[in-house]
Amino acid sequence: MASDLARRVAITGAGAVGSFGIGTGALWDAVGAGDRTFASCTRYPGALPCAEAVKPDLRRMLHTGQTSRMSLVSQFAIAAVHLALTQAQLSTSKGGAGPVIGIVYATSHGPAATTQEIYDDLLDYGAAAVKPRAFQESVFNAPASLASIQFGLKGPIQVLAASIGAPVVLQQAQMLLAHPGVDAVIALCADELCEAVQSALRVLRWHRPAAGAEESSPSRTRRGAVSAEGAAALLLERADDALAREVPALAEMAGAVTTNDAWKLVRPAPDARGLIAAVRGCFADAEAAPGDVDLILCALSHNPVDDALHAVAMRSLFADKAPPVASMTNDIGYAMGAAGMLDVTLAVEMIHRRRMPASMDRTGTLAGAVGSILCTGAGLNGMFGAVLIREPTWESAVSADAEPNARIAPPEPEPVHATGFAGRAARTPAPVSRAASAARGRAVAAAESTGLREHLQ
């Protein structure tokens, strides 16, 4: 049992920022409210609808004003990480011993808004007008690095460019947790609205029509994307560590797989082979079957191509026995690289509360029956992903009566002392010679090569 729990992944904290507000409670309330109307962005000109995120009050949340001067995407990320750490009852410090917590961060267009600001200043006023802070944050890793510095995290940082971030970061988080020197991993996705990116997507006719055009033309429907922004963070740790820390698990991250379909440059294969492969891989990773799924939560932009692909994939995978399919895009917009992680965060909340928002279960057929949720997603460049979230079955499964994190930062948790993570002796690896280390590396590489060959056969 102990070895089984060591390889199972518990989600013990979650944080979210978006057009709905701050915190998983705000996300739940926004989805429960049902469909909404979106206005145009207030930060740049244009009539296309979008979903601007509520700016977190980091001065109040973290008791410092420094973070409030960062780019919006970094502020979204830091707020989400803070909420996840707090709910997981993990306190970190910039000095001394403590748990080794890594970050895996994904974004679709990352510092695009900051980079556009730099170009505008260069063209309009010259090099002297470029702000040092903007130049510092014009790299993809800025939100993850700044979060690591802010919270004194001591683990590794991985940064990935991904049009659908959730399955990528969760896959990488699984791999990091397999390393004995890593105690926990923050899976983080964030994106910020950017005028230049929206202009490019407008050329592809990716957006939902503006409200006026939609109402004046009977042929126009609500199909199409509403650009959004925000961040979501999940705190992942081994199930046995969560059990030893006596921290309730919100859910289990059972499987995550990403695929890419290079059928055409901007259009995936119509037979949905990329998404089908992702879901099948996810089932294999989770040792699950289609019949185990209670609900499919799809992170789709709701343009006609994505909707058609998802329908084809679901018919192929589930035939006539498909579980209910739901989406919250019409409630909060499509937050690009963060969209999938917001969906996974909502799935964690559903498992945590053991029900789904009323707007998604209008018939009441799923009341009290949501124990396994498949989250699917499709990116702009033929990228597909699937994540399976399910109810934790070990001893410390969370009570359905527990409250999600608040819309603002909850009280500071008790610190985790230097005696080691999960109340055990700190993991201090024994000295290893260079020859032994090289031999171990060759053995690991050989094992991975053998596993890959067997997988491809």
C-alpha cells in the first residue's frame, strides 16, 4: 500500500485568477451562474468581446507592494501560487531548510503584452523610454521565476510554451515527483490578453463576433472564441506525503497526456486523431477505462473546428455510451494556455464538493455522482491533451463539507519546520561517486529506451 501511495499524485491545494475573480470559490460561483455576455477589452482598442481578469490585490494578499508593479501575467501567477500553497498548508521561507517545491509553468503567449509595450516605446520614444522592469519580464520564465523568488521555493523550475498548458505541466509534474529530491510541485499556467495576439487571431476568424454584429445578422451565432486571461495553480505531492502531513487531498491527478497533430500548419486532421490519442494515452497512464468517466469537461474555444473535432473524438472513444460533456467557456471565456488548467481546477472543485455546478447539471442526473472527470483540450497549433481527475481513495480523502479557498488570501498557515517534509526526517542523499552516478545514469537511460520501444510496438 505504501509503495502504491508513493506513486499516486494528490492535489492538496488550488488557486485560480480570471474574469470570475480570485479563488476557486469565485470560479465555482461564476460557472454556477451560467452563460454571460462579454464586453471588449478596456486596455486596448477593439470591439471583439473578451474576458479581462480581476487584478489581484497582491499588496493586501502578500503584505508587500513590490509584486503589484509586475506584469499582469506575473501577478496572476503569483496570486494563484499563493492560494495553492496556502490551501495545501505549506509555508515557505527564503532562507533555511524546508520542503523542496518545484514549479512547472506553461503559457501560450507569455510576455507578449510586455514585449509589445517594449516595441511601442522603442518606436514612439526611442531606446531610453524602455522600462527596465518591462525588459526584465519580456521572457517566458518570468512568472515562474518571480513566484519562486517571492515564496522562497527551492525546487527546480521548468517553463514550457504550450497552447494548452494543463496536460503538459501535469505530465512534467508527475516526472518531477518521481525524483526523491522533490517533495512537491506547483503546476502553473497563466496568460495575459495582448492586442497583437488578438489582431493575429482576428485574421484567422477565431473570435466570437462582436455583440452588435451578432445581433444584426441572423446567420451569426454564439459560436467562436472569447479571449480571456488568468492563471491557475495546483499543488501536487505524493499521496503518502499528504497522508503523513495529515493534509486532506482535494482530488487525485490520475493521468495526463499531450499529443501533437501535424496534419496541417493551422488545422488538425478532421478525424481527430490527435485528441483520440491523447485520451487513450491518458486512460493508459491512469490505468482507467472509458466506462470509469462520469463527466467530460472540455477546454475548447468553441470555434467550429474545435467543436467538430471534439464530437468526432468522443464518438470514436465512447460510441453511444459517452458520459455528459460540459464546458465553462461561455462562463469565463477561453484563457489560452491557462484555459485547460482552469478546467482542471474546476474538476478538482467538483471532486472536492462531490457535485457539479447547477448550470452544468440542469437535469440533476449527476448530483452526488461525480467521482472521475476527464478534462480534454485542443490548442491552436494542433496540440491536444487529456487529464483524468478522480476522487482520492486513500485514508485522508477530503470531506465534502470542507470549504474551498476564499476570494482573498486566507489566514497564513502554520510553517513547515526544517525537520523534513511530511513530518519525516529530511531527505539527505548519501554521497555518490562520479563513476556510480554515471553508471546509474546509463541504467536509467537504458530502462527508458526499453520502455519507449515497448510502448511504440
